Amino acid sequence: MTLGAPERMERLQSGADGTLLAVSSTGALWRFASDGWRRLGAGLDPASPVAAGHGRVVGRGRQGGLWVLESGRVRHAHATLAPHAGLLVLALGVIAVAAGRDGRHHVVRLEPGAGGWRETARSTAAVLPDARPVRFDPSGTSNDDNGHIAVLGGPDATRYRHGVLGDGIEATSLLLLERHGLEPLARLELPAPFVFEDIAPRPVAWQGQRGLLTVRSGPEGAQLAVVASPHGRDEPLALAALGPPLGAQRWLAPTTDGVRLLAVHTPHIGGVLNRYRPEGDRLIGEVVAHGVTNHAIGDRDLDVSAWVGPNWVVPARGRRALRVFDLDSATGPSRDLPLDQPAMALQRCRRDGQTGVAVLLQDGSVAWVAIA
């Protein structure tokens, strides 16, 4: 079912209230609800992600500063935010990635005040220019609500030359930063020649605590990895488990609902879905299906898919159909849903009381598919 679009859309995001947000090619922010599309503001950089939470929608403005929509009003902060980097909305501030005068990039915290939004903290360690910070609590039992900031750092352009994630810069470390002052709490350094071939680690349940699902790459190619702190927040981060490597210059795209560990092996050339289970310090993969893809070469959206309960929705190869996997069933995909055009992005959202998936199509229009 088409939702149309008042403009060509470039980006989709689920709002905190379950509604659908979209950024157009002109930089306007739109919301889709039961009464149709409503324009909320303008002036966004459409090439950069937006984030929502705590009554705010935030993004990178066209001039490079922080863009904040709150209580129907748009405000700006004169920061130099990195294009393509992620943002994280906290109750009392926003976490972003900004360029420094030395050309390196750092995590920054911005907070509102009488004179507008301003920077209140900056990490000393350099991070990826397109890093996507996430909230993470190593000692949490079910979520990361009390967590700090996990982000990929140690950017390096020479250690591992592959360049399928938008540039040739890869991370060599994973950092945990205190969420207020951004002081380092923990750091995992990978020895050469290994890198984290990733931009956004994914929080998951791990052995009664929390872990981060990511990708380690080296001479034998990519392998799924879980990073965790064996004894909670005050202990060092460590590689808790690794899957087998795929082979030289081969990559995999992880996906998770926070519990299940999956990855699409070689999403650009074949697209083999594997489901993993932990076995000591190993991740054992089992092939579930062939012919799916959740990533395009050069794209910084590393997981074009959506979770709806136990159903995982992902484009089939060619992106002209969505494949729905019921992962509580042993029978494989439940059905294929054809599309009029290739799918560029997916977001879980509700429409008329029913949960489904919004699909950004190649022409910039938006479709909606119900998922039973």
C-alpha cells in the first residue's frame, strides 16, 4: 500500500511514539500519521541520520550544526558535526560526532541552555568520522537505560583496505565513554592487522549481561564478533566470542533484535543469511536462506531490514521484493512480498493500529506493508 510522499524522501526514521518520520531531498522533516503527511520543519542535511527521543527530533543542519525540533520549534547549535555520523538523544542532551581543529573527529555532548544549545563535553580519543554512538551498559540485565556511550574509534586508513562501508577508514578500537563528561571508562584495542569493519556496534543480551555485536576483519576476511565486559562495567572490554572468518576481502552485515544473532554473509554477492549461537568463545553459524541483502556497497546504512516481533523483514536480492522470516518457526521464510520498485530503506512502524514496515522506494516514495 502506497503512502505517497509530498516530496522525494531520502531517509526514514521511526519516531519515539511509533509514528513514521521522513527527511526529504530538500531537507524538510515530515511525519506520517493517520491524517497523512505533516511537515514539521526544514533545514536538515538529508545525507545525515536523524534521531528521535525524549520529545525531540535531532539531526545535522545544512550548515553543519546541530538541528533540534522540540515543542514545535526548531533550534540550532553552532557546532561542526560530521556528515554521515550518528546522533543519540539523551534525556538532558544530545550525543554527536564533531570535527576538531586537528582534523580528527570526537564524540561531543550538547545541552540546551538560556543561550541555546552548546557543547558541554568532548572526548579526548578520536573516533570514526561516520561513527554511530550507542547507549551501552555492560552490567545491565535487560536493557541499556543506565548505560554510557559505546563508539568505534582509533580511525585508520591503511591497516585494512576494503572500503565497502562508505570510505576507506576503519576502526581499530571500541570505546566506552561516560555519558556526561565523555571520560573513557573502558577501551578495547585490536592488534594489527585487525579492524572493526563497522560503524555502529549493536547492543545484545549476552550471558546474563549485555554485549555488543560487531564485525572484526583481517587477512582472512570478516567474522561476526561479540564484545563484552566479563564482570560488568568496571572491567575491561574483551572479545567474548568470534565466528569463523569468511575469506579474504569478504564482509558480513549483522542484524539483531537484541537477542537473536544473525548476519548476511556477502550481502553484495549472494546474500547468505546465517543464524548464530554461542558455544564458549565461538559463534557457530547455521545457514538459514540464500538470496537476501541488507547492505549496498558504499552505503552507511549497514542493515536495511526491520524486526516485527519474531519476524525479520529484509529485501530479497535485487530489492524488488521483501522476504519475511518467522524466526520462531523452523520452516524458513513465511512469504515474499513484491514491490513496484527497489527498496532503499525499511522502518518498523504502526498504521491504523497494525504493525508493519514502511519502505522507502527508489523514486523517493514510501510504501507500507503489513506484517502478520
